[in-house]
Amino acid sequence: MISLKQLATMCEVSEATASKALSGRGGVRQATREKVLKMAERFNYRSNALVRSIQSGKTMMVGVACGHFKNIYAGMIMEGVQKTLLGCGYDLIVIPWGLEDRGGEEIFRSFAERRVDGLLVFPPDQLPTPQYIRELRRVNCPLVLIDQNWTGCEFDFVGTDDRSGAAAVTEHLIGLGHRDMANFYYGSVSTGGARLEGFESVMRKHGLPVHSKWLVNIKDLEKDAYRQAKQLLTREDRPSAIVCFNDYVAMQVMSAAWDLGVKVPEDVSVAGFADMWVAREVRPRLTTVRQDGQQVGIKAAQLLLKRIVEKQRGKSAEFTPRCVLLPTEFVARDTTAKAIIK
């Protein structure tokens, strides 16, 4: 591999002219440009990303902090992020993280040292410490939170309208005659709080009681719901319907019901949230709320690119955080049915 200086010498032009020819900028004759490009290809010339970033003020790199690699929905979001950023010539640096990883806040120092142009953050399942927030501010580049929001933080956010989605599924169940409903929620994240609020608001609107004994705060999404569901479904006063935080939780509730001989939806209706592909493949097919994860990723990346341009144009001082909520869609399938009148 040759350097820019060597390439310029071979083409009998200055380094500045060679650089313009390679980047497609004006001020270079077409014959010279073709000569430089041909020689660069012949000798496998590769531009120095560090030098290019110093010259342009951009690294063309975006950092992504994500700790949800096993989550199907997070994968859908990443598809949208990748599609948008790569399409605009940006590279991604992805670092897994959680509040317990590498001292936590050191993750953001790593991004700062790499001088990324912007940062996309999938917040962890716990609220951040003040030290975390301070480190985020010190990154000194545009930042967009995805899916989970932090109340009181002055950052852009892109997610879905979780409250209205939960309200829609609750209205559906009430329309089927259900009055005694449980809610398996995930209280440690903003989406869990919003979905619980949507459920409770509709129950109150219809004058229906929200029983604390049927509000189940899931601590571990991978296994806690199954155990809690078995306890709830063996009670004499079990609910006729269960609204779940997401499709994963709903699947565990359905598994618990199967193991106990409780039929879904004949004995208990179950609804999820997200509409992951498993919701369509399981039998009975899961009633749920559809989120467009890929669109969330696209919108988050587009907003970040807009903020990057604004910073480069000196408009950062005019920054006002944006909250972008994409609509959800209720999907009725086979796990919900009319309530049995007792």
C-alpha cells in the first residue's frame, strides 16, 4: 500500500491535487482525476481515515451503546440504524454495555476518545447514576436515546407510543367483556411504566378496579414471568385476562397456563406487546401490539445525522430536545376471547 505523497509523486501532481482528485472535489482536470484514480486502484491506495477526519472535522463514525443483543426487537432497531447510517457513508462502532460493565461510564469515555461524530444509546434496564449522566454530557457530540427514555434528561429520544398501545389492548379486552384483568409489567424501564399507565388509565375510564394483587412487577424478563404466572393462575380468584409487558412475558404466561392445564384463551386471555415473529408462529397465535423496530432505528439515525449537521454548522446552541414517538398498531389474534360470565 502506498501513501498519498507517493501517489502524488507517481502522478506528477501535488498532494493537494491528488487529494482533490480522490475525494471528487472540483479544481482538478478530468484527465488528471482519471490518472490519479487509475494509479490509486493499481497500487491499492487507501486514504488515511485519521488525516481525513482532521481535514474535514468529521470521523464519519457513529458510536452505538447497546446491551440488548439477545433481544429480537433491539435487532430490528439495529437493522434500521445500520441501513440508514451505512447508506450515508458512516461506519458504526458498537460497544456492549450495562450499568455494571467496565465501570459503566468508561464506555462513553471510550467513544469520546474515538471522536465519534454522534452517539446512539440503548439505555440499560436500570436508571443511570448522576455520574453516568455527567459522562454522557462530556462526550460532546450529538446523542439520541432509543426505546427507553430517562425522565429529566436533556437528550433526544426516539421510541414508540407505548401508552396508547397498552390502552388499545386494554380496550380490546374490555370490549370482550373482561373486567378482572392482571398486568405483568416491567417497572424498571420507561416503556414498562408507560404501558402500565396506558392499562390503568383505560381501566379507570371504564370505572373498573385495578387490583394491586394482580399487578405483577417482573424483575427478570427471561424467567420471572413463568413463576409469577403459575402462582397467579393457581389462585381461586385468578383474573380472566392478563396483559403482558412484551411478547416474551406473554409466552411465559402461556407456558405456565399450559403446564397447569389452563386453556388459552378459553380459561384466560393473554396479550403481549411488540409483535415479534414468534407471536405469529406460536399456537394459539398471540394477540399483541405491533411496534416497527426498524422504523424506530431509521428515525433515530436520521435525527442523529440531523444533529451532527447542526453541530457542524454551529447551531448546537439552539438545541431543544426532541421526543419522537412512533405509533403502534393493535393486532388481534387467537389468545384473546370473550370473557366467561361467572
